[in-house]
Amino acid sequence: MPYLLTILLSVTLLSGCQSAYYSAMEKVGVHKRDIMVDRVEDTNKAQQDAQEQFTSALDALKALNQFDGGDLETAYNDINDQYEASSDAAEKVSERIAATEDVADALFDEWENELSLYTSTTLKRDSEKKLRATQTSYKKMLTAMHKAESKMTPVLNTLRDNTLYLKHNLNAAAIGSLQGEFTSLQKDIQRAINDMQIAIDESERFISHLKKA
């Protein structure tokens, strides 16, 4: 129970810190909409970086799959470096998505609550229409982001397994025994890269929508 209370307290404090941050930014003329655009752009950049890193890991796997002699230690180190870099890139994507969700929740709550302040029925109806359209666009983008994010974890797990296996079996036979897994992993990485591109495209569409809403 104490552990659960600690987690709940941490979440509450974090939420409070974010609320204070948004309020402080509002006072200097930076609104939640502006922050959301910045965070979606940051997420977009993190996804592009992850896409490049996973492509690099894919190239390294292809090279290892075609290994026909050379320094096995160097081959292992290259794959291990690719795993570490890919893991860091995936973690950054998750952090950026979480930050985007936080400001989105704050923005939509504020927008929803302010609908009751209108005295003009026409303006209220127009604002509500824009809110719903923005929420729909956001959900589509977020779904694409989470789909791409979910593809990273199994890829990283398999890449880590292969890296660990190579670490303790640095011989040509070990590489040969992993070639089937390499082929499957390459396909998984390519699918993850493709899903990242879909998420990147959706985030760019959402940014465009938000700036016009």
C-alpha cells in the first residue's frame, strides 16, 4: 500500500507541476495550443530520429546476415551499439508521446469547459465543431503514434536477444544459426519503420490542422 500511495502522490505532483507550468506559460502569452504544436513537432522529430536509427540497425543486420569472415568481435560490437542506440531512440519517442498526451488533455479540457462561457450560440457552435474536428484528428495521429511505438518493443527485445546470444557465442556457426531470426527481424524492423512513417505523416497533418483550427 505505501508503494501505491507513493506512485499516486508522484502522479499527482507531476500533474500539479504541469498545471503550474501551463499557467506560467499562459501568463507570458504562450498558450496550450502553442505548446501542443511544439510537442507534436518534438515527437515528430523523435520519430524521424528513431526511423533513421532503426534503418541503421537494419543495415547492420543485413551486413551481419551476409557475414563471410572477418572480426567477429567488431561485428558483435556494431550490433550491440545499434541495439543501444535503437533502445534510446525508442525511449525518447515514448517520452515525447507522453508529453504530447499531457498537453492535449489540458488543452481539450480547457476548450470543452470554455464552451459554457459563450453567450453567442453561433460562435459556441463553431468553436465546438472545431474542437470535435481537432479531437478526431488528434486521435487519428495518436493511434498511429502508439501503433508505431508498439512495434518498437518486440523489435528491441529480439535485437537484444540476438545481441546477447552473439556476445557469448562469437563464432561463425553462431551467426549461421541466427540467420533465420535475422531475416524475420529485418522484416519486423522494416514494418516498424513503415509504421513510424505513417505516424510522422499523421503528426504533420495534425499540426497543419491545429494551426488552422
